[in-house]
Amino acid sequence: MREQPLVSIIIPTYNRAHLIGETLDSVLAQTYQNWECIVVDDGSTDDTDAVMQKYCDKDSRFKYYHRPEEHLPGGNGARNYGFKMSSGEYVNWLDSDDLFSPYFLSNKELEFLNGNFDAIVSLSQTFNKISGDGSILWNILPDNKDQLQLNNLVNDFLKQNMLWPPIAIVWKKTFFDKKKDLWNEHLKSWQDWEFHIKMLLEKPSLHFKSCDIDTFYRIDSSDKISTKAKDKQFFINLKKSIDDVISLIKSKALIVTFSSEIKNLIARVLIRLPIQNGYYNFSLLSALKYTFTLKSLFPIKSFILELARQYFIFRKISSFLYQPYKEKIKFDTTFMKLTKENLK
């Protein structure tokens, strides 16, 4: 059996001095020893440099860089630069607030040694502050023998059924040969969604490890690199990610194959959700644009139906809130009438 392949763990970080130590400790705790951990700082203004210096002094397998100006600001620029600096036969992208179990890499050693797969995916569980304080699986992984389900992975992602976060998948580095700009540095939302659809369209050979939970995805972190706030900029960024995926699917001549999923995604995320958050103009412009882009009336129909639904909900709420005042007005009117009659 050949020597353990080197695995490169790539971590983008920004102002995570208070969290990244826990993440790096989970890397240090790996029972599989042949790894390197590349941390790329995206312009932190806290004590990240000092924290990283301690870990680099402690273990030479830690390597620390600052994102150069040739890469755009943001987590994706840091991820791409980390990939450039990596030397491993396998790569994993780990966020600077997430955690590995000690067996994350060793659970995949047999697959590493055989080298039969382009990527190996394992189970991930969400947590809030301490690993294990949550019990929600990110998702149930497909059966390796279920070819129909494996063929529908892109459909799943288009339905926002994200089968894994970046932390849970280890890629064979040669799979990325001749691929440029792995992570789209122009995107500010749904970067991992776009990345995984892009890679899945290349039809990688995947292997799923459903026996053990060995990655932990933090959900209670107010300083996530990618904002989740439903402000107008969020929807603008979201639209950019979706447009890039549509362009990619068109370039592969697969727009008809995924037409239904794309129409439903646009209706759900760029039409209904903006209306629910009060961005009616954005929703209308999206409906008009994709009606022409997709040559379908589905987007504009979705806009009209959601607008009608919101109006109905508004009427119901208004009626409910108005009811006490309506009863009071009715009582006051009756009282005034009786008063007038008594005065007569």
C-alpha cells in the first residue's frame, strides 16, 4: 500500500481571531497526519496575524498568507489563492468557523490510497457554539449505487437541496487541471452553490461516506463572511450567482434539461422572496427579464400570483387588526344613538 497522500486544507478568513483557533485545533487533532493547512487572510483588522503566528510556530504544516491584490477581495479570492499555494494530492476548503472531527481525513484514507474518485463526500452536522450542541444533519447523502439519484445531483442543487457544504467534500486536485477561476471571485452570495453546480456539470466521480458524521458546520455566527441579510444588495448578489449558473448551463446546451428547476428557482428566489421582503420593483424587473430570457410566461405569472397572495394576506391581517376598533366604533355609535334618544 502506498504512502499516505498529502491533503491540502484551505481556509479563507476575515476577522476570525476569536474563532479560528478552534477550527485549527480540529485540524491539529486529525488522526491522519499527512496534511498541510493553508490559511489565507482576506484583510483582517483584528488579531488574526498574532493567532496564526502561534499556530505556525507550533506546527510547520500550518502556512499563512495574505490575499494578494491579483485576487479580488472576498472569500473566493482567498480560496483561489490558497489553491494556488497548495501542494496536496487532495484539497478541501474549510471555513474558519467550522470544525472537523478527528477522523475526518482518516475516514477517507482507503479512498485516498486507491485514488478511484474525483471527490469524497461525508456527512455534516450543524452546530451553534459547541460541536455537538445541534442534531440537524446538513443532508442525507445519496446511495453510491443509486445511479438515478447520482445523475440528478445538479437538479438537487438547483432546487437548493444542498447535499453538502464545502467543508464536507475532499477533491482530488487533478480534477481541477486546466480549470480556471475555480471560485468565482465576482460573486458575493451563494458562491459554494455556484461552485458545486459548475463542478457537477463536469461529471466528477463521487463517493459518499454515510457512516459517520465527521464535519460540523457552524450556523450561529453573526459574522459569516457571506451575509444572509435580506436587503436589496443581497438579492442583487443572488441574481448574479443565478445568472452565472444559467449562462454556464446554456454553454453546456443543457438549458432544456434543467428548464423546470431554473424557472422554479427564479420564481422562488428572485420573484417571491423579494416581494415578501418589500422589494416589488426588483421582483417585477426580474419577472420581466426572465420571461424574455427563458421565453416563458412562468416568471410573470409567479409575480402576479405572489402579488395577489400578499394582497390577500394584507387584507386578512388588516381585517384582524381592525376588528377590535370596528367593535368599539359600533359600540360608540350605539351609545351616541341611545344618548340622543334619552335627551329627547
